[in-house]
Amino acid sequence: MTDVIHGHASSTGISNVKLGMWAFLGSECLLFGGLISTYMLYRGRVTGGPRPSQIFDIPFTSVSSFVLLMSSLTMVLAVSAAHKDDDRKINLWLTVTALLGATFVGGQVYEFTAFYKEGLGFSTSLFGSSFYTLTGFHGVHVTVGIIMLMSLVGILKRSSVPGKKAEVVEMIGLYWHFVDIVWIIIFTLVYLIPV
Amino acid sequence: MTTNTADTTHEKQHGMSDAGYIRIAIILAAITGLEVSTYYVDFGVLFLPALLIMMVIKFVMVVSYFMHLKFDNKMFSFLFYAGLVLAVGVYAAFLATFKFFIQ
């Protein structure tokens, strides 16, 4: 067991930045816990609108999920490259991660458009409202992650990263992996378990 | 030589090499394939438990290896899992409340 200490150490001897990020992710669990619980409660309330089984396209969403899962691999490879101080690989893996994330978000936009055309609007039913709120919030998180990744690529090209470079890449990595684990739960509970 | 030294340092800090991360990703992809197969193949009474177990395995693998929680300071694990347990506990109670009070 190795305790990794980066950046400015707190009184506990742990990096403040990393401590703050984990506390933030812990609080994000509560946010998504609320959204997932609300969906689970309302997923059967379709009131005349389409049912989940009528509109979900499992093969398409499976491919999207796979893409997001693989983006976690490219992200961890970027973190690994950052610890080795290999700038070329950091840029490569961060860019690939952002592209995979953009593919996922593009898929989500396509999916939302298809659902809307099939009659599921935001206010059509409690199922629609809770579904769009949950997956929409997740999509926004992925989009924020993509913005952070591309900003980091731009900043790294100018070599002006504030603080320790490896730690900055690692923090964005933690956020990105969190977005991935939330999707792991959403994919199972929302898409694969029938109502 | 320098790269090898950097590899070793990273492995010492995070307990994984790049090849190790790729192996984890392959396992995750295989589990995802199994999850999707439950949609097409009838697993009977095992359907729901199998799906939930696979979801938890994927979750723990990403958190432990990709987020390095397995190799990092225990304080981080406490912060994250405290939030997670609190979320699950509060919302289990929330869902149970709806169950009990609905006519």
C-alpha cells in the first residue's frame, strides 16, 4: 500500500486538491443518487406516452456505453503518461478521451431526438421527465468533462499548467472516471432492467 | 531506460502498468457484453441478481484501478464511500417511504 502525496499537503499529509476532488465526488454521489431514485420511482408512470421498452434502442445504447467505458481507459493512460512526463502521449490520450466523450454525447443527442419524435417529450409523463433529467444531467457532466479535457490540451500546449502537471491531469481523470461509473449504474438500472 | 524508470515509478505509486490498465478494460468490456446479453437471453430468476452483481463489479473495478482508490490514501476511500453509502441509505429510505405511504 503506497500513499501518494501530490501538491500542497494538508495537515493530514494528503494533497488538498485531491482531498477536495474526492469530497466533491462524494457529494456528486448524492446528486445522482437523488436523480436515479426519482427515475426508479417514476419509470412506470407513462400516462399515455411511450413505455421505456417501446423506445429504448439497446444495441445503440450498448455501443455508446462501450465508447464511454473505453474513454476511461484512454483517460487512465493519459494520467499514466503524465506521471511519466510524456507530453506527446498526454496530449494524444486526452484528445482521444475527449473525442470518445463527444461521440457519447452525440449519441445521446441522437437518442433524445429519436425519443422526442416517437412521442416522449420532457413533460409527456413522469417517466419522460425523470428520464430526461437523469440522463440530461449526466450528459451535461460529460460535456463539462470534454471542455475540461480540451482546455487542458490547449493549456498543456502552452506549457503553463498551474501546479503539478500530473496532479492536474489526475484530477480531471478522477472527474471523468466518476462520470463513467455513474453511466455504469444508469445503463443497468435504466436501460437493461425492464419496467 | 528513462521510460522504464518512469514506468516503474508510476507502478510503485499506482500499482498498475499500462498493460494492466488495458487488461482491466478488456475485463470491463467483457462484463458489459455479458450485461447486454441478459437483454436477449433468458436468465430466469438469475437475471436481476446477475445484472446487479455485474454492475457492482464494474463500478468497483473502475473506482479501484482507474481511479486508483485501491492504492491511494484511505482518507479518499472514506470520503467517496461515505458519500455513496449516504446516498444509497437516504434514497433507500426515501423509496421505502413512498412504498409505505402509497395507498
